[in-house]
Amino acid sequence: MDRINGAGTIDIGTGRRGFRDEDLVLGQEGTEVKALWLNMTQEEILYVVESTGMDPSPDDWSQLAKAIQSSRMNFAAAGGSATALTLALSPAPVSYASGLIIRFKAAADCAGATTINVDGLGAVPLTRQGGGALARFDYKAGDKIAAIYDAGSFQLLSPAMTQFLSSSPGTTTIFVRTDGNDNNDGSANTAAAAFATINAAASYALRRFNTGAQSTVIQLGNAGNYDGCTIGGIANLILRGDPAAPQNYVVGGSQINAIRLDYCPGFRVEGIKIRNGITTDITSNGLLVGVGSSGLLKNCELDPVVYHLGFAHIGILDGGSFRGGAPSNSCARHRSVLMSLWAEYFRGPRSPTPRRYRWDLASTKKHF
């Protein structure tokens, strides 16, 4: 678009061409208005109106305002990949200018640190409100996202999803399956929705929920072997397989400990066969109850593998506590770590009734 350029224009300041009135007394003609300028002005306005899907109407004199209000020209469906977004706006911006606002519909869940390239102007970081790289699940597929450009990046105009910790009344259940995928969200017991690893499910719970104000169930959705896990900071955690058939839900693999729990008060592990993660490492444990954790096993099996000096079915760190729940297979031996402590054997063929066991490291005495 250009300013009026017909005959009889005047300078209205700083070199800008403007209109002048006709003055018959002075013999002064008014500014010549050419068809080109009128058509240009008309189409510039109607381009904005029609870009929102409205049809021009002589009966509605607020269409331009409505079009601006809709922000339609700054919105598009995102393309590219989960971590390298592309956006095609119409019309395309000529540059990244501070204050440029974009809005887009996400095609996939946020997968972590992400860039966005608007109309080929170059990939720049897409960050959280207040700065900082995005984290997994900061937004979900189908979410409508708004961001503003400044200082070399687009920053979300509202806090990311995982910056809000929601508290569900009662219990939140997150599913894990051997045929799942850690890019899922654990919302259903299907391969298309469940996580593949317990660690991924726990990480999602910490980012998505107020895990100190509710119970969180990580449910193993199908029989099979699951890799070991290290979980921290989830109160009232329930890690569950099948209490009626724990032998079919085996946890233990590449981790030093099959299950390590830190700062997990009120935990319960049930319906799982716990197998030491790495049986060639003398620090390996089946269950390691870490600092700030307290809880129990219920209807579990402790895998009777061959243990060497230093191995344990159950290890308890200073500041952790543990007790047995419903009948479980007995563990062959138990060790304490860092301090003298109490733990319980389980009911089973080697221990028909629960009894306390203490190992004083200082004296190497065992007390029953």
C-alpha cells in the first residue's frame, strides 16, 4: 500500500504525502484521487476482512474491526516435527520483530526443547513463559498455543501445561506396558497410550500432578518383564502389577536396583516380582528404600536368584523405613546400609510369621 500520489498532494510532515482541500477562492484544486489508489486501499482492507472467512457486506461497517479482533492472520496449524516446528502464516511476516505474536495448533505432544521456523525466517527457540526450554508434555497435540517474539526467541504467552500441577481428587492412574511408548501419556491401558518404562511414567506424574497431595498409581498393564526404575518425590505412590499373579509382572533390568524409591512416603509396591537389576554389581538390590521413603510390599515375590556378598533383596538407606504387607515369598537374606536399622522378613516358606531383623554394622551382630 502507498500514500496518495495524485496531483495536488501536500507534505503533512516528515515527507509524508497527504490530501489538500479544494479552495475555489484561491483557485486551488483538491488532491487528485486516482483509481489505483482507491482500489489499493479497498483491497488492502478487504484482504484483512476476507482472510477471516467473512464476506464483504455493505450493511456491516465493523468488519475490519472484527477481522483484527480475530487475530486470524497470526494463526496456523503447525508443521514440521515434534521438536522443530514450522509455521506458514498468511500474509507471511517479513522478519522477526519484537512483539510479533503467533498462534498455532500443535500437531503433536511437546517432546522437549523445541524450535519454530515461521515462513522460512529461520528456526528460533520456542520457550516457556519467563524463559527456559520446553519440557515433554508442556503442551498436547491439538492445543492452541500463543507465543510472542523477543530477543531471539518465541516465548509462550501463558504457563506451559506442566508448570501447572493439577491435583486430582483421590487417585491418578498412569499405565505402563511392555508394548507401550515413552512418548505416550499413560492415560489408558493400551499400547497406543501407555508408557513403556516405569521411569517415564513417574517423570510424567511429577511434571503433571501435585504428587504430594494425591495418590499416584503406576499400573503395569500387561504381563512381562519391565526395566528397573528410580522414583523420587512421589508421596502415596502405588506401583502395581497383579496381586493375584505377581510372578507374571517382573521388574528389574538395566538399573542397579530393580526398584529404588527416594522421598516417597507412604509407598506401596504390590503384585510384582522384584528381581535384582544387575547381579554382577555388589551394590545391586531388589528394592532399595531411600531417604525419606516409607512404605510396604504387598503380595510381591522376591526373585530367589543367587546373591553374592553385598547383594540384598531389600536394602534400606538411612532415613528410610519399610514393613511387610500381605504374604510374600521370603527373602534369603537382608542387609542394611549406612546404619543399624530395622526391617521385616516376609511370611513364606523360610519365615512362616513376620519377625524383625536387625544388622548392627558396628558390631556385625544380627538380632531377631
